[in-house]
Amino acid sequence: MNKKADRGRATRDRLLDIALRLFAEHGYEGTSIEAVLAETQVSRGALYHHFPGKDALFAAVLERVETGVGTEVSRAAAGAPDAVAALRAGCLAWVRLAGDPVVRRIVLLDAPAVLGWHRWREIEARHGFGMLKAALGNVAAEGRLPAERVEVFAHMLLAAMNEVALLIAVRDGDAAAIADGQAAVGELLDRLLAA
């Protein structure tokens, strides 16, 4: 039974690896199930055993990319001297990651359109938005933000950061756009968290 489960996991991972690359290179609309099958050498039945359709495959790819983004944001915030510095480091990391072609295409451009706003936000709540809320909760615990405003500020900051990320995305991850975005987010945080 373990060998069968291991083979199943290996097949699922291979499908996700190939689909991630194809979705990043060609977008959701430009990637067919047939292309995924051809590159993975997996049968249609095996693909549909793991993913009921192309949208489910895309959602799993999005989860994988969001997990990677979360890891990078956490890594950037690790070792910060306080909650405000951790929040700033994480926010600036997100802006930088918005320039990554995979993040741009899958998270910012295709996910809201493919999955719909509600499903996209549900996934975002488990990843970026959840991390942002936790970081603002830590800032509030240090007395730098009213605790009763954490939820509202998290929504406001997420909206601002996602708009900056979209500006970067439509400029194809241009270095100047990333630098402008980081400067703007830094200034926004300074104003939001001014003592």
C-alpha cells in the first residue's frame, strides 16, 4: 500500500511541477490539459484521479506558489528585531516577489480570473492575508496599533499591497516598478505605524 501511495504522490507532484511551469509560461488559457498530459507522460485517468479538471489543477498550482511566497516572506521577516520590522520586511518581500514571473502570472493575473474573486480570496486568506493579519496582530501586541483595528488595517494594507503588486505585474516585473513599489509601501507603513 505504501508503494502505491508513494507512486500516487509522485504522480501528483509531477503533474503540479509541469502544470506550474506551463501555467507560468503560457497562462491558464494558453495551457491545455493535453499539453500537461504530453509533458508528464501521465494518462488522462491519472490526472483526473488527482484533479477533477483544469481549474482544480490550477488551484493546486496556486496553493503551491502561495506556499512558496509565504516561505519567502517568512524568511524575510525572520530575525527582525520587533513586530514592525518584521511586518516591513515581509511587505517589502511581497513587493519584490510580485516581480517574479511565476508569481505575476499565477497569483496576480490568472488566479482572480480563473478561480473567481471568492475562491481566490479564500486561498489568499490561508496564505498572504493570514500572514498579514498575524503580523499586524503582533504589531498591536507591541502597542503600535489599536488591536480593534487589526482586521480593518489588514484589509486596507492587503488592498494597497496587491494594487502595488498588480502595477509591478503589468510592467512585467520591471526593476524600477519594484523599487517604486517598495518605496511606496515603506512610506505607507511609516505613516500607518507612526507613534
